[in-house]
Amino acid sequence: MTTLLLLVIYIAFISLGIPDSLFGTAWPAIYSELTLPISYGSFVTIIISCGTIISSLLSSRLLARFGTGFICIFSTALTAIALLLFSFSNNFYLLCVCALPLGLGAGAIDIALNNYVALHYSAIHMSFLHCFYGVGVSASPYILSKIIGSQGNWRTGYQTAASIQFAILLLLIATITLWGKTKISVSSASVRHGSSLSFRTIVRMPGVKEICCMFITSCGIEYTCGNWCSTFLVENKNMPIANAAQVVMLYYIGLTLGRFCSGLLAVRLHSWKIIRLGQIVLGAGILLLFMPFLTTSVIGFFLIGFGNGPLFPNLNYLTPENFGENISQNIMGIQMAASYLGIMLAPAVFGILGQWIGVWLLPLFLICFYFVMLASHSRAKHFLQSNS
């Protein structure tokens, strides 16, 4: 039963990844059809992120009252309906309305599944959980590229993604009884994980602000590339929309492979070393985007995903080591908030800059985030080593 439930959880995490890469991939086709400014995509992604933050803040109460199984079912249903409504949207305001339930559903299932796996399974399962997220974010650009290439219709792509979500929803409903087999209450788990600290106390601890900055920059790079890679290639490299969607798929494949390889390397290398190796590959990928050749841009996006992929899971895994097991749960909450901040703001800021200046600015925007990440990494290691 435990293995079967784990398989269900993996499949459910695919459903989390499917919507995340869909909008950025489809946006060139959407703004062309609806005659919208390029920067309007940022408003949609901000609303999605706001919904994610809201549901994350409410998740502990919802989990305690309704349980993980029901929250996963409700959240998957919410995202499936939102994707279906996206496909029928014929103006910018409807896109914004659909964005809110999409964010609410994504945030709730993210927290619920991460929390459940952390309580009931080992660390290796957590690593592979995020690999299955990569499967979802890689699959939707592939599906969309095939549909746009054959039909030229982004709406069918959204309807196909919604159908996959509804299929996963039926699986979750059919296996709802499995969730109670290893049930642990949220309140008791919280007690075991240590004492509660105030936000001010946490952020004053040495290294916390620097680690949070690493989360902001890593997630900012990840989602800026995911949302604007397709537009950059279409507008700046004159690539057909269907082909650009395939490059987005390649980018997310790189992200998935990076996290998978990170899990394999963890047997021999410390997480800090894996993070450093990832940053080297990430930097090489960004540099390739500065070159004028289309091929180097394609390779660059793959390397950005491959190098950046291991950072998020390894930074989370290091939390008990960096700050102590007793307060690690408190620190993780702040880190997740920081990651959502990067997810919400970075793509939006670039969308505005891309509208005012041009999407050719993407490599320069990413390299700025990269240098801030390296500086934060250096300062974090200094503070953490001096307090160890």
C-alpha cells in the first residue's frame, strides 16, 4: 500500500508541473491572437503567484481540517477547471480571472505533497518527487508544440492539458482511501519538528537572508526562463512558435535531468559541492545566450535548466545542517516564501522591461541574477562556517 500511494503521489506531482510551463510556452500565440502587449503576460503570472502564496499560507489549516488526500483532489480539480477555462478565454480579463484558481490549486497541492512525503518517506523520495514535477513541466510544452505545429491552435493545447489533469483527478479520487494508512496529524508533526520562532528572529539569524536570496535568484532565473524563453526565441531569434515551444520543453528536460543527476551525485558529493557544480553549468548556459547564433541559444537554455535544477532541492535539504534540526521547519517556511517572491516578481519585472526595451535583454537580466546568487552563496558560506 505504501509503494502504491507513493506512485500516486508521484503522478499527482506531475499534475503540479503541467500548468507551470504551459502559459509561458503559449504566450506568444496568445498575445498574437488577442492583440495584447507582450508585458501583459506578467500580470497573469503575478496573479497565479499571488494565488499560490495565499493557498500556501492557508495550507496548514486546510490540511489539519480536511487531510492531504482531499486537498490534493480539490486542488487538482481546481487546476483542471482553470486550464479548461483558459482555453475559452477571448480577452485579457478572462485570462486574469482564470489565473487565480490556477494559482490557488497549485500552491495547495505543492505544500500538501511536500509535507506528506517529508513526514512519511525518506529524503531520496523527496528528490525523485521533484523529478516527477520536471516530467510535468517538460510534457506540456511538448504537447503544445505538437498541437500548434499541426493545428496552430493554443486553445487545443490547454484543453489537452486539462484532460490530463482530469485523468489524474480521477486517479486521486479512486485512491482516496490510501491516504489514511499512515496518517499523522499536522499539529503533532509540527511539535516534533521543533519550536516556533517569529519572522523577525529568523531573518536576524546569520546566513538566513543570504540563503533566502539564493532561493529568490534561483527561482527567479527558473521561472523567467520558463515564462519568457519562448517569447525571446520568437521575437529575438525569429524562431517559429511551435519550434520555440519545443525549446521550452528541452529547457525543462534539462531541469529534470539536473535534479535526477543531483540525486545520483548525492551518494558521493556534499550538497554544497553539487550546488557549486550546478552554478558553473548555469553560468555557462547564460553566457551562451549572449551569442548571436540560434543553436547556442537552444543549448544555453538546456544548460540553464540542467545547472539550476539541483539548486532548489539541495538548498532545502541543507536546511537542518545549516541552521539545526530543531528550527529547520521554521527556516523552510521563510525559504519557501522567498522562492515564491522570486517566482512572482522576476518574470513580471522582465516582462515590463521586455515591453519597454526589448526581449533581447533576457541574457543581461539573467546574468544580473546570477551574480547576485554567487555573492549570496559566498556570504552564506562565510556566515554558516563562522557559526558552526
